[in-house]
Amino acid sequence: MTRTTPPRPLDVAAELPELAGLARTATRLHPRRGAPTVHDSSVGGPLLWPASEPWPMYEPVHGAYGPLTTLADIHSLRRISAQARSRPRAPGEGGPTERETEVIDRIRAGYAVELLPEGPLPLIPLVQLYARDVPGLPCPEGTDVLQVLWSPFDEIEGCSGAVQLRWRRSSDVREILAEPPEPAYVDQSDHVPTPCVLHPEQVREFPPVHLLTDEQAKRVEVWAEERSVDYQGALSVAPGWKLGGWPAHFTYRYPARSDELQCGECGGPVEALLTVDSSEWDGSSRSWRPVEDVDGHPYATCTPTVVTVGRGCTLQIYACVGSPSHLPRSIMQ
Ligand SMILES: [Zn+2]
């Protein structure tokens, strides 16, 4: 099923002609729970990975907070919780069974940090995007798929091996890696996506307020107040997981300075590539909720991936403009 963003409440380009030239096209990914294969575009799905190519690894510099958990435990816990929620129940009954409660308690107790082996750990798949599915994918010449992997530890910000990109040509992958390595333990279960298939949709965006000039921002503020409309929430940047477009709003810290927005490998400019969001919409961005999701279970549709960044903000992944294979820069916004 496709996903369709409702029309914006006002036409920014018509009402504020000075912003018309600043419109950008973003591709909302609209992840929804499913069972993607290596041949599908996905969040948290298996990757089309050549058997002969080393899997990306990263050693958490600051170790782990703990308690640790495992990928298998995380998926078991989510499966049990979903089963318990979906079971019909009479008033005053319900919730997990005694047996399920035992398993949940064991998983929640986790494992001691001391069990973490020394050395680098395999990254886990975050996103796989095929050009045929995702309009606007900025494929370097000769490639047609983007893969992003990251670390299930608390070090995804900055420019390190904790977040890695791979651009490849899918037809080059003859022998597919059948059993990718997995980290023995996970520190941040919030970084483990529940597998989702994608329903990409292109939308038009206008700059977040921090990227307007002071004069533009002032005029937008006055205009938005006159028209009783929320520029940030409803008219500028789409919420949720997306490709390209304008970078996410800064909600919990000051906007990044230009010297922060540089490639960590070559010092060159970076551009917004992928936005990883903690929800597909929230109270202030509710107008972006796809028309198909109006009758869905609110939890199942606005947090399909179950990924949470920080305390519910956004990880904006910026890629090097000159050399797309350089390590990306990630900023919590
Ligand atoms: Zn670079």
C-alpha cells in the first residue's frame, strides 16, 4: 500500500515568493513493519552483501553502559509484547502470561557489561535503499543501492566508523553473504530497528528556520502568526525517516555551526543524506500523517521501526559532497 502525505495547509511558495526558490524535494521512506529480503529496500532488513567483502566493524571507544542485551533477545521481547497486545482480553484481564513474564524478566535483566568482548564488533543494518524504489537516491555513477549500517552502542554521533555507508551496484553481487556476523551484545536496544519495508513518497520541503537568514526567519514568523499556521511543524521539513531534502530541525541543542558541518575525512562540505527519526510524526507534525494511516493503531504506525535516537530526537546523517564513500557525519538534532 502506498503512503500519501496530505496537502500542506498553505502554499508557502505562493504566499512567500522569496522562499519559492528554496524548495527541495525529499523522499519520505514511510517504513512499516514487514519481512524484507536482501532484494528489498528496507529499514532494519537484511543487506545484499557480497560473500567476499568484509563486514563493517566498530569498536565502541567508551565501552558500554549496560546492562547488555542481544539481538535475539530484543526481537523475542518485541514479539512477545506484540502477541500479548494483540490477544483478545476481557476487562481486568490480559497482559503477558506467566511464562511470557518469566522470559520478559530474564531479557530485561540483561547481561553484565563485563561480558563485552574486547575488540571491534559487527555493525548492524540500518537502511538499504534501491534506486528503483527510492526516487531521488543520489547514486554515484555505476551504483544503484545504498546501504547504511550503524553501531548498537551509544556512539552514533560525529564522524567515526560507528555509522558507515556503502554504495554498490546490485548486479555486482553474485554470491550473497548468507549469514552476516552479528554483535555478541548490544548496548542500546533503541538502535535496533524492527524490520520494515518502505513506501517511498516524494514531498516538497522548505528550509528549517535555522537555515533561513534572520530577516527571512522574522518575516516567516510574522506571516505564520498572521495566518495562524505552524511553519516548523506543518510547512517546512517532513518528519520521520527520509532521504534528502532539508536537514531536520534542531530541537534540543543549538544548530550546528558551519565548521561542524564538514566531512571528517577530507574537510569538504556535507549535505543531508538520510534522516533517522524517533517517530514518523508527533503532536506538532501530525499534519504529515499519511492519509492511509488514519485508522491504524497509533503506536504501530508512528513508531514502526522502534528506533529511538537520544531522548526522542532525530539523527541527521550528512554525506560528503565530493566523495560519497567517505564516512558520513551524524548529528543529533
Ligand atoms: Zn569527504
